[in-house]
Amino acid sequence: MTYIFDEYGERHRFDAFCKTVLRHESTNYFRELNRERKYTIQFSALSQSELGKLYTVDEYPSDSFIFSAFGYVLYLHEEMMADAFSRLPESEQTILILHCVLELPDRKVGNFVGLSRSAVQRHRTKTLNKLRKNLEAEGVRN
């Protein structure tokens, strides 16, 4: 049996093969697009807390201003905040350090510094208001 080369038939088979390959490739492409739409999200659609999870910033103690009371340390990263905090009396610094670092209630802070719960609350409130006013005077906003 001899095979006769049919150029028209070969072209037709090749065209059919190419169309099949392109059809399958386009199907795969659209499946991939649908998968991306389903599992990806634009950065602009993320909330601030979600964006915060996508990166990290190295922080070193040498980049901070350090304040301590009773062996507990408060690290402040902003120079203006550290400057305003350093201008406070030591007793007020101590109250804020114990409150912020240990998250102690006023009664327990009072046990450390020898004041009543209400006195600690008054000092803390007065000191935080003073800090806020000092920072606002320097141009820092909430």
C-alpha cells in the first residue's frame, strides 16, 4: 500500500489540531483567571490591620527612648513623646510606666507607689492630659 501525500488533508488536520490546542489553552486561561479572582484580593481592599500583617519592621532597643520604674521598662519610639515624657516628674512617670507596661489597675499601682486608688487615678488622668496638651502644643495630632 502506498501512501499518497495529500497536502490539503494534512493542512486540514494541522488546522484542526491547532484549533484544538488553542481552545484548550483558552479554557485553561479562563480557569486560571477565575481561580485568581476567587483567591486573590487587591491591596486597596485590605484594612489597615490586614496590611499590617503583610510586613514587619525591625525594632532595636537603641532606636528607643527607655524609661523604667521598679525594674519595668517603657520603650518610646517617638522623640517628641520621649521628650514630653522626660519633662514629667518622676512620680508621674512611675505611675504611667506601671499603668502602661504592666497594665495594672489603679489600686495595684497605688500599692507600688504608696498612694490611694483615687490619688493614682487623679495623677494618671492629670498626667495624660498634660502630655496631650504638651504634644498638641508641639504640633502632634491624635
